[in-house]
Amino acid sequence: MSVPIVLASGSTIRAQLLRNAGIDFSVNVARIDEDSVKQALLAEDASPRDIADALAEMKARKVSDKSPGAMVIGCDQVLDFDGKVISKPDSPEDALQQLKSMRGRRHALLSAAVVYQNSEPVWRHVGQVRLRMRASSDAYLRDYVTRNWESIRYSVGAYKLEEEGVRLFADIDGDYFNVLGIPLLEIINFLVVKGVIDQ
């Protein structure tokens, strides 16, 4: 009997990447208060990596409780800038300040995935990409935010590499799928080893 796969995320790009890989799955968005959880973890001095992992696990566990037998994939992405977590911008002004603070410097994107089955964790992984931003001018950053606000408002760090945001970067070290918020190759490897998808 085939094992159903459930993506516990409302991210359209994560769903698109799994679909493009020929994986049959359904989507069941986990409803959790990410900001409250993140603030509580930050208050406990949790590392950015641990925050990404904890949020991915909460999503997987919540959906797994209602999806017996299914392989439930929870994902989350955190931006680590000098050990500090940068979240999705609250406003265009906030986005501009985030981009100004990071320009000319390096930061890391941490993309966590946790798989649950029958309300138990069965696999986890945190992928990391290191990125260095160009020293873009104030004028370009302001125009960039104005042109792209409706898209970047939902992205940590106020940029999307798959769109105009790629122009903000001088170099990127790591797996592109982790930039997009899902350690796709590692997830596929796990599902193949477990016999959930064909090799």
C-alpha cells in the first residue's frame, strides 16, 4: 500500500518544487502562531538553526496528528544575520532597513525540514546557504522595495532570489533549493530510502 505524503506548508514555491519533482502529495497547512513561538525561543536564547528546526517540527507534528500513516513534511526557513534572526518585513520601511543593514555583508539561510509519521518524528534536516549581498545604493534598494513589495513581504530578509532579488547578491555558497526554503534533495533521498517514492 502506498504511503501518502502531506506537505504541512502553505508555501507555493515548496509545493511547486515537490510537484516539479514528480512527487504525489497533498497540502494541509499547519495553523501555528509562528511569531509567538519564535519570540519564545528567542527569549530562551535558541540559535537560529534550532528555531528553524522547532518551527518545522511543530508544523509536521500538528498535521501528523490528523493524518495517520502519512509522511508529513514540515518546513521552515530562518535568516541568520550575525547570530540574529531576521524575519519577514512588517512594512516597506522595515524591508528597506533590513536590506540596508545586510548590504555588502554575509548572512545565512537555514531551511529546516522535519518528517513525521503517526505523530512521531522520523527524519529531520537543516540545510544552510551562505550569501553575500552587493553594496547596493540607497536609491536602488528603495526602488527595489517599491517595485517588489507585494512579493517580498512574505520572504525572510525582504528578497526573492528567483525574482529581481538575485541582483542584490555578489555570491551564493550552497544548494539553491535551500534558498527557496526546502532541502529538496535530502527530502527526496529520505523518501527513496524509505520506499515511499520510486528510485
